[in-house]
Amino acid sequence: METLLELLVVIFLVTAGIFGFVGSFGLLKLNDRMSRLHAPTKATTLGVGGVLLASMAHSVLTEGHLSLHELLITLFLFLTAPITAHFIAKVNIHQFETRDSLPDAGEDEIWATHDIEEGPTDAETSKN
Amino acid sequence: MTRIAKRLLPHPHLTILLVIVWQFLVNRPTPNSLLFGLFLGLVIPFITQPFWPNRPKLRNWPKVAAYVLVVLWDIVIANIIVARIILFKRNADRHPAWITVPLELKQPEAITVLAGTITMTPGTLSADVSAEGHSLLIHCLDAPDTDAVRDEIKSRYESRLKEIFE
């Protein structure tokens, strides 16, 4: 039983390591900004998930009771990862995309990020 | 009697969730932590009541569970697919693309869940929502056929969410 659990811990850790590596490697390898965002949001989920599963198995193995913190971390990760990705994507749209470079927004005609009144330029705000 | 219960317990599901999450945080559930979890579960929904005026009613709990399982499975698959694309596909062979997905969902909560699901699942990332919330802007890591991706999102996730929220 103990060897089996140890084997499980090892398998989870190795898988997590591989996916964590692929996520970081993707950041370097992919060649456009939006694609680079895919690597950390996806490959890393399984990377972190694997470490947490290994941690749970390890707590059963060494302390003899099931640690539940890891489940909460997984839950919070699944809730926050899409939101961070969304923020980064919005910054990218703000800085590098124009109304014409994005596809048609359907019946609303405009994407929310571009739906702003023309405010003062950076030069004007820094003067105040 | 039921009205008093409704005033004191405005959000019974949130109460249950808070009690469970508190047990997880404590890590070793005892009667003591259960009591304090119950206290938090009663007080927090009561205080935060003004923050969710028109929250949607979820009726179909088996469908919610089925949806969570489908998404969890897809997250694992998504990781493997994205890892394969990163490792074995040359950048020149990849077809990154923007896609517009027209939405049938109306509630902001349902759209938020859909956008989050899209980000966590194979090769897609929700980037923006249209000005009035009628379509989502999706970025695809590798999509030779954008129509197929759009149809899959609509049939696999949106139709399920429609059944859950409406």
C-alpha cells in the first residue's frame, strides 16, 4: 500500500513537472501575443493540479489523514485563471488591436473594450 | 414561518457552500469548526444580500453536476492538446484566429460561466464581450476551421448552460 501511494505521488509530480515545463516553454516558443496567453492558462492548470494531487497523496502517506486544502486551491485556481487571462487579453486589445483588426462583433457592432468615449490623451493627463 | 426563514436564510446554497469551504480551510473538521462554519454561513449571506439583487435560480442540479464533470474532463484534454501543439507544431503550421460567438444566453452569470469555461477548454480563450453582451470574442490557438469551433462551443457548453440557467 505504501509503495503504491509513493508511486502515485511520483507519477503526479512528474506529470505536473512536464506540464509546468510545457507551459513555460510555450511562453517562449509561440510567436504572437494572444497565442502566448494560451500556454500559461492551460498547460499550467494540469501542472499545478498534479502538484496538489501529489500533495494530497503525500499527506495521506506521511500524516495518515487526508488534507483538504488542496481541493480549495484547485477550486480557487479554476475560478481565477480565466479572469486573469481575460484581463491580460483586454490589455492586449487596448494596446494593439483596433476596431477594424478584430472580427465583426455581431449585432452590437463593437467590442466592450473599444466601447469607450475618447478620453484625454496620455500627454494631457500627465500635464494635470 | 417560511417568510421568516427566507429573511434569515436568503441564500441557503451559499450557506451550505460556506460551511463546507470552512471545513476544508480548517482541514480537520471538529464540532467546534462546524459550529463556526454554520455561524459564517448564516451571517455572510445575510450581510451580502444587497450585492446580488437578481441572482438566477438554479433548478436543475443533476445538470449542474453533469456540466462540471464535462468541463473537468475537457480541462484535462485541453492541457494535453495545448501541450501537443506547443511541443510538436511549428509556428508556421499553426492557424491562430479570432472567432465571434453569438450568444443565446441572457444572464450575465451564465455568460460569465461560459466565458470561463471557454478559457479553460481546448485551444480557446475568451478575450472580450460585445458592448451589449450579445456575442463573445474568442481567440483560438490553432483553428483551421473556425466554424467548427464555434459550433462546438454552442452545442457542447452553451446549450447545457441554457438548460441550467433558463
